[in-house]
Amino acid sequence: MSAMESKVIEDLKNALENVDLVSAVSIINIKYLEDTNTIPLNIAITGESGVGKSAFVNAFRGIDNADERAAPTGVETTKPESYPHPIYPNVTLWDLPGVGTSKFPADQYLKHSWFENVDFFIIVSAGRFRENDARLAQEIKKMDKNFYFVRSKIDNNLSDAKRSQREYDEEKTLQKIRENCIQGLEEQGVAFPQVFLVSSFDLHLYDFPALQETMERELPSHKSDVLTLALPKFCKGIINKKKEVFRSQIKYYALMSALVAALPIPGLSIAADLGVLVGVVGSYLFGFGLNKKSMGKPSSAKLLENLRTVMKYLYSGNDLTKKLVVLMLRSLPLVMLCEAAEEGSTWIPCLGIPISFTFIYTFLSSALDSLFVDTENVRMKAFEMN
């Protein structure tokens, strides 16, 4: 449990003990749910021109280089350019100029004001890391910020190795590249450098999963959740982590519904519940890339048709409506309602087990589980077709 969540629970406990339901609703909505959707995460990508920074920025954001929102590739970066995440605008990737140029000498690079709010740095190179990369890393360390070395264009290196090596061994080739990078950085004074081999065109291969796990582990817990939701869904592990972040919020939505139901305002609970359900399930669809807008972007109609064949849940690929939510609420299995009621009894003993908590908790849990299955099926189908 994060420090932020512990503080929210403590504040909630005090509000409920004083039967201050309005304050309790405000604590959940403003201090927890709203915060987790607006916490800023700034990631700085730096390296010399031509090393694949822009392609990495686009891959990290889950968009194609040809997308109108993409960072332009093959163009030298002369000033810091910001690229918001297409789904989570509180996440921003910064494509920075190469360090060591006349405009950006290494000893002055980090003195610019852009770096104050950067959460961590990714230093990219398409070959051996140079002296300026090492100097930048040492300056970042002085700022007490994390940094990671990304060796890009690994797919090109492996293709070259296949053509030139009589007995090609992919693992040995990757290990040799990694060791050369680490050795070069250590010779330039960087202690224990973390080097990750990445192809921006195949993030699921090589070291990007390890980079993702390292970034999440070294961020504060509340920002780690933000990063998890923003990562492209290239493997089952990331999809599962997204699911767990979404699941951790369900009890708060359900509790907020129960507290609203306890307020003496006729009709408020039903209206609030439907609005919450449409909004939350909509965020699942966006986060998993199963909303109508995302599903409309595959490069061909045939590809889209094939992807839709593996989606079984009613909401997948569709627009949400309150009418659809009502139909789904009526179909909730009794056993799931009982499980939700048991969960509610641990969270709101002072109010008993409100029906609203049970229905909200059950509905969102069911929707999340079904969308997770559809997301994994779509991912696997897309890999089969590539």
C-alpha cells in the first residue's frame, strides 16, 4: 500500500467515525481518484542526433511514427520538445537536444529549468556511449534523479550479425553488445551502469520489459501506477499490471457510491452511479486500447475485422451508454454480488453493507476481468497477423 493510499484511508476512517459523509466523498474523489489521474510524470529522452530518440518516444507512447501526433523522426532536435501521452496527458515525454553541442555543453546541460520537474532520464545511443553521455549521467546523479542507458536499433545490429557471422547466436550477440556498452561507460567513470537493449519497432523483444520493471520499481508508488497505465500493451505482464492498477481503485468507487447513497438527496445515488460506471469502464476501454476510437486505427479494414472476432465482451470496441450499463447491471451473477458484499463489510462497517457498494464493486470487477481477457486476445491475434 502506497503512502498516499495509507493517508487517504486514515482520513476516510476519521470522516466515517464522525459520520461526515460529505467529507468522506470529497476525500475519495479529490485526494485519491482524481490525484491518480492527474499526477504528472515527466520523462526526458536524450542522446545524440540520429540515435533513434524520436522513434523511442513514439514507441513508448504507443503510436506509429506516421501518426500526426508522433515526434518527427530523422530531424535533429534543437530545443526540448514535449510529447504528451495520447491517452494520459499527465504523462509527458521530452525529446531533448543532444548533449555536448555548442548550444548545450555537457557542464551546462542540466542547469536549464526544464529539468526541475523531470522524474527520470533515458540516455539513448545507437552505438557505444560517448564521453558526453557519461558526463551527463554523472550530472544527473548529482541531482539525485534516476537515469537509464538505452542502446537502440538492436534489430539492425542483429540483422548485420546474421549476415556477417558464420555461426550466428542471438543471445551471445546481445550479451556482447551489452558488455561492450557497460565496459565503455565504466571506463568513463560511470559506476554500475544500467544498460538496456531496445528495438523501438519490437518493444516486446530484448530488454524493454526489464527497463519497464526497473522504472516502475524505482519510482514512488503513486507515480509507478501512472507509468504502468501509460505503457504500451506489448506483453501480458503489462496488461496484467494495468488491470491491477485499475482493480486497486474499484473499492474507492464503490465506497464513494455507498456514501452518496447514504446522503439524504432523492435520486442522487442512481444518477451518480450510472455516471461513475460509464466513466470508469470508459477509462478501462481507453487504457486497454479497446475503445471505438482506438479500434478504428488498425491499418486495414480486414485487420480490424479479424481483431474484433476475438473480442467477446459487450463493451469492447463500442461506445458506452447508460442504457447499456443498466442492462449489464441486471445480469450480475448472485455469487459475485455476495463476494462484493463481503468486501464491503470490511470497508464500511459503520454503514452496514449498502446495496450500491455491492453493485458497483461487482459490476466494475466483472467489466475489468472481461476487458482484460479481450485485451490479451487482441494482442495475441495482432502478433499472429504480423
